[in-house]
Amino acid sequence: MTDQTLIAVKPEIAAGSHADAERRAAMVAEAAKDPEGFWTREMNRLAWMRAPTKIKDTSFEGDVSIKWFEDGVLNLTESCLDRHVEGGRGDAVAIIWEGDDPKSDAHITYRQLLERVCRLANAMKSLGVRRGDRVSIYLPMIVESAVAMLACARIGAVHSVIFGGFSPDSLSSRIQDCESTLLITADEGRRGGRTVPLKANADEALKSCPTIKNVIVAKNTGGGVAMEDGRDHDWATLCDAQSAECAPEPMGAEDPLFILYTSGSTGKPKGVLHTTGGYGVWAAFTHELVFDYRPGEVYWCTADVGWVTGHTYIVYGPLANGATTLMFEGVPNWPDSSRFWNVIDKHKVNIFYTAPTAIRALMREGEAPVKKSSRKSLRILGSVGEPINPEAWLWYYRVVGDERCPIVDTWWQTETGGILISPLPGSVAQKPGSATLPLPGVFPALVDNDGAILEGATEGNLVITDSWPGQMRTVFRDHERFVQTYFSTFPGKYFTGDGARRDEDGYWWITGRVDDVLNVSGHRMGTAEIESALVAHPKVAEAAVVGMPHEIKGQGIYAYVTLKVDEEPTEALRKELVAWVRKEIGPIASPDAIQWAPGLPKTRSGKIMRRILRKIAANETDSLGDTSTLADPTVVQDLIGNRVG
Ligand code: WT7
């Protein structure tokens, strides 16, 4: 395919970059040979109250223990706010907010942001929130979401952000799991000209969340919402009464910073726990190197703060580096499909970071909506969330970047805290569709299904053999599950759940999940979660969910549903089930196809053979493979015959 297409580093990008080829090679070598020395230097990207002397103490064996900068003391908000203000950059713009409505925007300076964070931090204290307490955040893409996260960090509370597109059920289960005592939300969100009833959803969720004592409600749309006396507080009223100063709580490097729930192949979403020092170093290090961020540049990541990309690359990374970070409330195709490019021109964006699904959707609209804009300010383009097909990569490169901007295809995960595999724009030649090479201090490997390390140009399961500072430390209150999920498949190694290929030049090509996790429009979902939502419907007996290739979303959701005896498989019921899943989980989990299945292909021990279901969903029925172990091979013929789509 395109393995041979090599797009050389541009001299004008290499010049003055944070890592030209020579510098990158030196970093890679040093991080491998002398990790203590390397990270002792890199940790100085953060402001420490007490500098660490213990750098790395990690083991992937046995109980698995990961500690970085263990005896260091810091408050990450000092790195993100105070030091910029104290260093004379208080009037520099920290956040450019661009509203859903193209006429609404705002510029927040570092000084203003610090003040707002301190006021909310004091407000939280006044409500009894203490260091170590969990605070759930359910907000749209408004400045308050960054303020809320940082205010938690300021007082040492652990934030758990829940994507505003999640349903009341998804919200309540995430609140219940971490037993948060405070919820921060807004009246409503706005997206593509429509409103999202956040407070109403929260009220519904809170019926089953006895740990929540207080709710802080930001006024966003001004839409009327119910306020419960003694529990609900108006953000502005509460914060106006507070002091604009709040001393940063001294935190140990290994004290928790946040929990973020993510889907796995089994069970309920896991509370991925990240701590303060290592995560902060990784966010600052990768944001500067991968995007080659230079002072004064405007940087825009289009993710939602409800996902890890928003945490690391809208909030913590850019702010630690004193960047101007753009936060966008809207969607790519509203009011029309020039929106991204208009925003880039409007705010003179230099670095733009988005997802392949958005690129593919916009690509379908042709070049005209792009070419109406100048995009002259752009210097670097980024991609994240799912494999980017070479066709979309080349369109992004040629049409959006006018062949002037390198593309950083960044591979990472909620669990990794930040980017692990990506080109550094000043030093690594690109191949369309390849995430290229690991960052300094990242040690990926390919293993076969028995765990044997594979050498040379080959394909296999992607593992990481040693720790990096940004790695998750545990699953909140379930360390056993952490060890089981990530370190038991290939003992002694961190298993990513992804498959990958390494080519003749040592370049890495991520091929996608090899477990039962779906990636739909860059959103991660467990098949088990969707299945349990389906079987919760009174008419459903059994369900099996697999991914299917989808032109825009990357993967679509294909559900096989067995109804209870006497239930009729009607079109009305199909629609009802789609609506049911949307209500149970959220719109992102809506099945794209539902096939009525009188029976599912199972082994004699009762295990569903998903491999076969995936093939049928993908319409690759001439390569079903071995079906001889099936308890009843005839179900397969029925499923093939009644394939949907
Ligand atoms: C999964 C992680 C990375 C933050 C946003 C998603 C897939 C992510 C890439 C990429 C190929 C990618 C992987 C990974 N993925 N980036 N550049 N190329 N695949 O975080 O929700 O934790 O999902 O997204 O399959 O395991 P997440």
C-alpha cells in the first residue's frame, strides 16, 4: 500500500523545532539508557514545591506498582496558572472560547483564569469539599469545565468528568462508583443549534446518587431549570461571594488528580486513575514535543473535555506550557461544513488537532467548504482517536494543510495519559496512515498470542514493556481489576488491547482493537455494555454486539438480538430498541444495525463466537473460518441469510 510513501521533514518546520532529528535521537537514546537522568531533567517542566529525588519505581510484575517522582510535592495548577501570571504572562490569553453560535466567543487571560479557579476552589471548600474527595463534572464545552477541573486540582479534590452526551443512567453509575459528594453541571449545553438538558439529566441521575450533597449549576443558555433548595447552588452567586485567592494545596506526586471512566471488553466502565506528578510531566512534555508548541501560538484541539484528549490536550498540557488553547462548543458541520476552517481563520489557529471521523465526514462534503477559507495560520495538523486511513490522511494533508503542514497521527489511550506513538514534526518523516515512531521513553513491542516478542517487520499484539510517567496507576478502588485487565494477558507487560504492524523502517501502524472494544467515531465503547443495555429491555432474551466497518464513523455498531418467545420482530420494535440504547447509555451508543437472530453461534460450552458475527456484519461471509466447534452450525446460515444492510 502506502508503506513506501515517505513525506520528508520540512526544513522550515525542523528549524527551531523542539526536536529536530539530532535532538530526537539524543532524547530517545538517553531515555533508554539513563531514564533517571532523562526524567530528572524533564520533570522541571513543572513547578515543584519540593523537587523529587526518587524518580522511577515501577514494576509490571505481580501486584504491579507504578510510582514516578514519588517524594515530590506540587500542585499542578501552579504549573498551569500561577507561574505564568507571576512570570509576567498574566495578560496572555489562556483560553479562547468559541461558542456553538459563530457570533459568540470569549478570551480568558491567565490572570482571569487563575482568579476564577480560586473562587470556585473556595466555593467548593465552603461546601465542605476536602482534599481526596471526588467531584463529578457534567458540563458542556464551556470555560467552566476547565475552571472546574483546575479548581478541584487546586484543593486536591479528585475530578471525574463525565461526557455531556452521556445519559442519566451513565452519569449516575459513574457518580455511584466513585462516591462523589459534589456535582458540577450547567443548565443546558449547546451543540449544532440544539440544546442538551444537562441539569434535567443530572436531576434524573441524582435520584439514585445518595452521596451527592451539593450541586453547582453554571448558567449557560439561561434556560429555566429546577433548583433544589439546600442542594443546588448557582455558580455565579456562590463564586461572587468568595475570595479571588486560594492557596494551592501541596500534593504528593502520587496523589490522585483525576478519575476518568472508560470502557473495556467486560463489565462496567473502569475508573482510570491518574496521579499528579507523572501525568503532569507527561502532559507538558508530549504537548510541547508532538505539536512542537512555540510561545504565542494558538492551539486548538477539537475533542470534548469529557474524554482524556480534552483533559490532557485542551486543559493540562497546553496550560502547563503557557499556551493559548481554544475550546469549541460546537460541531464541525453547523451552521455549515466550513465551520472548522472559519474558526481557524477567525482565531488564527496555528496547531489543529482533530479526529479521523471528523475528517472523513468533512471530506465527503468536497473541497469547496475548505477552500473558502485561508488557513494560512496553520502550521501543524494532528489526528487522534482511531486509525486514520491513508485516503483521509492525504486529504487532510493536501486540502486542509495545503501540503505545508506536517500531520501528527498520535496513538494513545485513556490509560496512557498522553501520546505514546507519534511523529515529532521536526524530526520524523511521515507515512500516510502510520503513527510512525514511539516518543522518547516509550518502549512498545509486538507479541504473538502466546506472549512471545516478535522482531522485525511483522504484525501482532501491541504491548508496552516499561512504564512512562503518564501511565494510569490503578482502577479506582479495584487494583485487582487493573492488574487483571492490563497485565495478565501478557505477564510483565502492559497490554494495550490494540493490534499493530511494524514495517521495514520500524514504523508503527495501529490496526485497531483486538478485544471486544469498539471505536465508534473515536468514542470507545464496550460491546458488553451495549449488550447489557439491550438485554435490559423486557422483550429481549439475548444480544451480541460487534463492530462493522463504517465509512465515516470508522466502526459502526451491529447488534444481533434474540427476542423472548412470543415477541414479534417488528420495525417498530427495532426503532424502540435503538431509542432504548440511546436512553440507557447515550446517543453515541445507538446501534447502526439490528439483526433479529433466532439463535447465536455458540460453542458447545456456550461461548458466543464473535469472530463469526463480525464476519457476517462486515459481509465477509465467504471467509467465516472454522465453524466446526459450533454447537449448532445451522444458525450461521440463518444469520447470513438475514444480514442487515
Ligand atoms: C483507543 C483508545 C487517544 C485518546 C482518545 C481515545 C484507538 C487512539 C489512535 C491512533 C489508531 C488510535 C486505539 C486505542 N486510537 N488513537 N492515532 N491510531 N488508533 O482514547 O477512548 O481511551 O481509546 O483508541 O484503539 O486503544 P480512548
